Amino acid sequence: MLSRKTFWTVTLAVAVLGIAGGALIGDSLLHRPIADTEAFWAEIYNTPVEMAGRADAVVVGKAVGVEHSRFGYSDNGEDALPFEVAEFEIIRNVKGLSGETRVFVERAGGEGVYIDADGGPFEIGQSYLLFLKRQEEGPSYYQANSQARFRIANGRLQSLEKGDVVVDALHGRTLSEGLSLVRDGLRERGPAVQ
């Protein structure tokens, strides 16, 4: 038979271990890497070449206009999310838009709603390197995810995303270096590149 002191010591030790183990498991569930929880519309890429290969279009474009597009509604119709379409003059077609002079990119936001998970609103007059996916319906494209947009400033690629392997491979490079990296990789994979 256990003494009262031994019983309470063992009970306290089991409780402490249970609480500590539960805290560790809970913390690991709360802090999973973002790649484990993708949005339904977003693909997460491991390399710039993979991102370019899976994109429907890769372009260098200058933002020339933004217009309201549509509203998306929740299932019960109580919540509305505005969308806007940014118009880009194509400066350089890297993949997918041969012969096109314009591309239209839809994103969530506008109408007083600011969303910055994709880099925020496009700046009119600013040039970007964009990795795009085609909308299922209509002529518009969308930015594949937050990895897929680079502002071009002083000839260098800039991203708001930090600490991502794809972004880190391109961020800070000159536009020429970034395009070479993507084009060389696409040529190795086989898709037609311009």
C-alpha cells in the first residue's frame, strides 16, 4: 500500500506531465507551417521555377488602371467581399500571353476594404513581375499567391513577403537576373518560353 505522501507526489507528477504534454501538443498544432494550411485558391511553391512552371502566365507589366469587379457573398448572403481588376500593360511576356498587350488581374479588395495578404492594391504606374493563374470563367487572371508578385524598383525585384524560400530566391535580384533564373529553369522543364 502506498503512503499518502507517495500517492500525492505521483499524482502531482502525472498531472504536471499531462499538462506539459498537452501544452506541447497544443502549441505544435497552433504553430504548424503555413504550407500545411493552404487557402483553396492558393498553391504554395518550393522554387521560382516550380512557380513559373505551374503559372498560366508570367509577365512583367505596368499597372495602368484599377476598376471595381464584383462582390463575393457568404453562404448566408450577410457578408460581401469586393473584388477589383487591375489592368496591366505587358512590358515583357515570359510565358503564356504571346501577342497580348494587356492582362487583367483580379484581386480581393477595393470599395473601402483593404486586403494586403497578396501585397495590397497595385500602384498605378508601377511595374511588377507577376506569376498568374487564369480565372475559370472570363478573361481575367489572378495572382497565384503571396509568393507570386514582385514590385520592380530601381531595376530590382521587391516582395512584401519575407522568409519564404521562393521569395528569398528572387527578392533583391535585378529584373534581368530574376528573369534569367525563371527562363533557364522553364527551358529545362520544357514549356515554351519567350
